[in-house]
Amino acid sequence: MMIGMQRLAWIAWVSLAVAVGGCAVSRDAVRRAYETAQPCCETLAQLRYEKLPAQGPALFDIDERSPLFAFDTGRSFVLAVELPPLKPPYVVRIKSFALGDHIKESHIFFPAVLVLDERHAVLSRHVPPPSVSLRTADFTEATTENRWGLGLKLEWDLPIEHPAARYLVVHTTAEALAMAQKHRVPRFVPMILPGLVTTLPTGQEEVVEVPHSAFGRISLRVLPSALGQTGAPQ
């Protein structure tokens, strides 16, 4: 009975997310904020670094309040974090959740990552492997990690192997901002009843295009290497 109720809740949530909305940040608002933002600093050492906990997922928003940095790959709002004092190897699971009024108007941050040492020198550069694509988030992660946001995500495991690794800088690139993800979602039709306007599933699917964004909602979680599946989204 409990499983049945959870499944019904999941179906209801997916229907609401497709038809109504998540984090109401429009593509136009993101574009305006990105175009008018000025770089915060000249070196990576000047960024503001958040502490990443060793336990549990941590949720971060990348938006107009975030520092903007001019990388050689293009300007980007960034999330800068300090890794917990753990001995490598381990992995950091990265999830980027879609933003927008609803799925058909959504957008998503395509994360690239710099791994830095204690002096903020770059040890390695990472981008999601080709196998990473837009996927549906499950009910638990979407309602907890993503605060009831849209149920679409990009996910990959970043290996932390260098013993000198101290910081991560999550950013995007000019090349990524010119691209988009495609995803199949249920097709709904409007239904007008006395005193109620709702939508009903048709049993069919449609393909939506989700462009990459300068804003993002990022979940980071530290896991032992044995639990990570580098390059394989869950």
C-alpha cells in the first residue's frame, strides 16, 4: 500500500512539474543577468569558497548573486567550494537540476569543473563525459535535493584522486551555453471541469529541447570511490 501511495505521489508530482512549474527563472531573465554581469575578480584565489560537507548532499544555486569569472573557455557564473578534509580517492556526485516556469520553458546549467590545490592552482579540468544526458529525477531527490523543483537533471561522478586537491570551481563554458539537451516528456491536454481547470495525460510523449543556462541549481555529494560510478549517470 505504501509503495502504491508513493507511486501515485510521484505520478502526480511529474504531472504537476510538466504542466505547471518549478523554479520560476525565465530564460530571458537569465540572459539579461549574464549579459550585464561584470567579472568579480582576476584570480581564482579571490573567489568566495563555500565549505562542502563530508556527509549528505549540499544544494547550491548559481545565479546573479554568484561571482562571475572570465575563464579562457568563456565567462561564467561560478560555484566555488572547499573540499572536506578527506584522503583521496573519492568522488563528488554532481547533479544539475533544470530551472524554469515549466519543463517546456526550462533551462539547465551544464557543469564543467576545475580541481584546485591549496594555492588555487589548477590540478585538472573536467567536463561531463558523452554518456551524460538529461534524465528524469526520482521523487526523493527532486523533492529534497531540489526543493520540489523540476524533475529533470544532469548527473555525473567527478573523481577526486590527486592528494593535493583542495577546491572545486563549478562553471560552464561558452560552447556549452550554445547547446541544448533533448528529453521526452508525457503529453498532456487541458481539461476544464466545473470550477476546475486541470490537465490530463494522453498516454503519448513529446520531445522538448532544454537549452543550457548561465544559472543553475547544483547538488554536490561526497561518496567513497567504491560507491561512485564515474561518468555513468544514475
